[in-house]
Amino acid sequence: MQELLREMENYAAAQGVPIIRAQEHEIFVRAVQAAAPQHILEIGTAIGYSALLLAYYSPETAEILTMEKDERRMREAASFLGQSPLQKKIRVLPGDAGETLARLSADPAYQGYFDFVFIDAAKGQYPDYLQKILPMLADRAVILSDNVLFRGYVLSEEKPPRRYKTIVKRLRAYLTMLDGLGGQTKIYENGDGLAVTAFRRNDYAG
Ligand code: SAH
Ligand code: MG
């Protein structure tokens, strides 16, 4: 397992794939262990690195549904995950996550289903992802959101460069949404900003 993880880290570094950063690793792992989730949803598989961590640190009976739209990344993930027996806990759903989420959330089987969510795909789509995920959350769930500080621009007074304006605006709206969930959100500044939210449906006004 450690060897496979090292191999993936090296591959990601060489290919410029933005996998979960070393500084976030411990927070990520602790959140998974503390939650001991059964039904995990991940948005943004890339090469399968965080999916493998989710599989390794969750209970044996847990399952991970992960979404990826890039075919090349999907192939890489399949090839890495195929080297681990943990692969049997993981299912990769191809295609645009916004569309896949819309499909899943229309399925009654997924109402109140997921107790752990890791959001790590298109930063400008986070509000849309969360909107679609909400009905699929269990009464108690943990939401991890990566890159919410986006190079420091999200909480900065300074104007972001033009090309990041929309992303930064949407991530700010996203943090406001997280605050409105009733649970608690803690933002770790390690890496690019990792938000850990404890969702409680009872405290959520809708
Ligand atoms: N979670 C991974 C890293 C994900 S990088 C890890 O830590 O190991 C972000 C990934 O999201 C990329 O592979 C990118 O192709 C994917 N992605 C971006 N937009 C997407 C979308 N709309 N639907 C599905 N996947 C998307
Ligand atoms: Mg990320």
C-alpha cells in the first residue's frame, strides 16, 4: 500500500496532477478515521490517489463512489487502483460530475445515502455540486472540500486576477453555503484550503 501510494505521488508530481497535498494528508486521514463512513462520495478521482486513501482508512465494509470526466485520468486511476485489493471498494463513474450528480440525486435509492463526501473537482462548480448533493446526504455527514481558499484569493481583500474572478466569487458563495448548513465548518489553511464540515440535517433549515 505505502509503495503504491509513493508511486502515485511520484507520478502525480511528474505529470502535474493536483492530488491531495502532503500538508493536508493528516487532516484528511483523521477526518476519514473519525467519521468511519460507510457510503463515500468523491467528486474528482484524478489518478485515484485520494480514493485509495478513502478506501484504506474507512471501515472494510465501506464503499466509495468517485466521479471523473477526464478519460485519460480514468485510465490511470484504473491502472493504479487495479494494483490494490482495495479496488473492490471503489467504483469510478465516468462523465461530468454535475450531470452524474443530477442523475444520482433523482434516484430514490440515494436519498439520504452518503455519510462522507470529498469535493475536489472544478472549483467554480462547488455550489452546484453541493446543491445536488444535499438531498443525498445522510442525517449526519462529513463534507470535505478541497482548494476552498484558492491560492489565498478567497479570503483576501485583494482583487484576484481577472481570470480567477469567477472561481473566487463562486468559492466565496460556496463557503457561505457551507456556513448555512447548520453544522460546523473548519477551514484548514494547509495546502490550498481544506474545509471540513459536520453536516447535521436537524440543524439545517433548507
Ligand atoms: N481527488 C484527487 C485529485 C482530483 S484533481 C486526489 O486528491 O487524488 C481534480 C479532478 O477533477 C481532475 O482529474 C479533473 O479531471 C476532475 N474534474 C474536473 N472537473 C470535473 C467535472 N466537471 N466532472 C468530473 N470530474 C471533473
Ligand atoms: Mg484539490
